[in-house]
Amino acid sequence: MGFNCGIVGLPNVGKSTLFNALTETASAQAANYPFCTIEPNVGRVAVPDPRLEKLAEIGKSQKILPTSLEFVDIAGLVRGASRGEGLGNQFLANIREVDAIIHVLRCFEDDDITHVEGGVDPIRDAEIIETELMLADLDSLEKRIVALQKKAKGNDREAAAQVALMEPLIAALREGQPARTAIPAGQEEAVRRLQLMTSKPVLYVCNVEEASAATGNDFSKKVQARAEAEGAAVVVVSAAIEAEVSQLGAEDRKEFLDGLGLADSGLDRVIAAGYGLLGLRTYFTVGPKETRAWTITAGTRAPQAAAVIHNDFERGFIACETVAYEDYVRYQGEAGAKEAGKLRIEGRDYVVQDGDVLLFRFNV
Ligand SMILES: Nc1nc2c(ncn2[C@@H]2O[C@H](COP(=O)(O)OP(=O)(O)OP(=O)(O)O)[C@@H](O)[C@H]2O)c(=O)[nH]1
Ligand SMILES: [Mg+2]
């Protein structure tokens, strides 16, 4: 389905370091040099899900196939990007194309790493980026609405609807509020098609120094307070640590994280938060060959969920045998769940729930 998260922020805040750690490659060059990332780098990342192992064990599956999420490493934006500063327009185009934004904020002090604004201040940095994105959104809407208003006067109903959609967004942006604060109820999809950067969901990632990876620091606490006020999500990571962790094997990884007082890798938290940000849900298929996770959006009905596996499954959909994850584990598999009356036969209208273990019946 190709959902993706764009990694956005000022230059030198650790975006590529985080991206590299995420994709466990060195494909995006991380260097102490503003604009070292010129082309957007795209990487697919497995979504860690501890439920997979349990299911595979019960189902005696040979293989585990996690679902995946795409990340895009975007070059640093600077003050004035909306007016074209620092290759601004090119980078803004990269941001328009992503589904969600991961906004990396520098929360570590290091005199060797240049800060384009002179010193560490994540709230100021967040405001610089947000302002540039809002100015660019406002500019693009103001340009588009002129032609639409003319058409609307000529009784073009489609154009009139677009004008009505854009007006509250323009009003919010002029007030210095991101477009996501002014999306009219039920118009989420129509707004999404406008490709505004500030209508996309955002996750703040605070990049702290190693010593603060477990607890956060005063900078990241300020970001958390701001995010709470906005209803946005926050994850605290140390990109430098994550880069090291990504080089380790599974066993060394656990030992390394334990030594730092970390329960899990920050990357896992970033991926999970990104997945949640996009409103994604996971269902499972379990068999002797493989246990596999599949991604759907919240609210997806059974036939459309089946289409993620194969279009024929949707076309020939009859029903799906459904066991909730908890029941599958409690009753040790499908047979046990059936005996306990926990296997349901669901039809076309069933809204698939996160964690459902499904077996589709179809006929083509
Ligand atoms: N001390 C410290 N240095 C870091 C950390 N994260 C990144 N750096 C360093 O900061 C420099 C810039 O990191 P990058 O990941 O390339 O930054 P970027 O945000 O991708 O920068 P642009 O692509 O230029 O926008 C590199 O020298 C990194 O090693 C961190 O958590 N602590
Ligand atoms: Mg970079």
C-alpha cells in the first residue's frame, strides 16, 4: 500500500543518522555538513511486532514475515525555505509527497556539530520549520483559489466546493495555525488531496545525547510539553546510539540496551509511532509455511483487507474465519479457539480489527 513517513527538520539535527539507523544501511550519508542529503533517500523498514513470534510458535510456522513501512530522508530545511532559501522549493516538494511527517529536533549539545541557528533550542527550531511549511501551504492555496473562485462564479459546483474547502484552511494559516487544526469534519480525504504539508500528521522526535536516552533532558521535556498542547506524539531517542544499535546482532543488541537502561530500541518506538500516526492496523495470517502481518487502514472492511493479500481474494470474497489475537494465544490456535466458541465467521461488512487472525474463504 506504500505508506510513508518523511523525516524533516533543520540541517544537522540527526535526520540521516536516524534514517540510516532505521534502514540499517549507510545509503544516506551522515556527515557534519549541512545539505549532505541532496536526493531524497527512501528505505523500507520492517515493523517490529512481538505478536508475530507468539503466533508463529503456536501455528508452527517455518517463517515470519513482518509488515513494513517506508521512510524518506529529506534534506534539511532552513529559515526562508518557503522563499527558496537553501534549495527550499525542491525539498518542500519532497515533503508534499509523504503521508506523515517525522519532525526531528536537535536536543543534544555538541560544539563540534554546527547548529545553523547558533545554539540548541528545539522549540525555536520547531517553529522555524512549522512557519516555513505554513507559508508554503498558504502560498500554494492562495495561488490555486484565484482560478477556482472565477470558475465558481461561473456556476462550476466542483470549483465552488473546492473554494469552500480551502477558505477555512487559508484563514487558519493566515492566523499562524497549521492546516491540520482547521480540517472540516468529514473532509479529511478531500484535504489530503490538496497535499498541504501542515495538514499531515506529525510526530516529534527529540534527538538527545547518549546519557539522556532513557530519561530525556530539559530540551526534550519542553518539546513534550509543546506536543501535549498540540495533541501531537513525541519519541525521545539518541540517534547516535540507535546508529550503534543498528550495527549489532539481536543478542548483543539486548545487552547493549540493558546496559544503557533502555527497555527497547528507540527505532522500534519511532516505527510504532509512525505506524500509529498513519492510522494503520495490522491483521495476521498464520499457517505452517508462514506467519505474516498485513497492513490496513483503520476502518477497512474484510473484502478490502483481503485485497491486500490478493485482488482475487476481494473479487471472490465469501467470508473470513476470524480469531482475535488474545483468543488465538489463550486457546493455543484456531482449533482451540473454535472449541471455545471464539472463532467467528465474518462477512463483507466486517470491519477488521487490529490483531485479528484471519483465514479468507473465497471463490473465483
Ligand atoms: N553528539 C551527537 N551527534 C550527533 C547525533 N546525531 C547526529 N549527530 C551528528 O550530527 C551530524 C549531522 O548528522 P546528520 O544525521 O547528517 O544530520 P541531518 O539532519 O541529516 O543533516 P542534513 O542532511 O544536512 O540536513 C553528524 O556528524 C552526526 O554524527 C547525536 O545524537 N549526538
Ligand atoms: Mg541528512
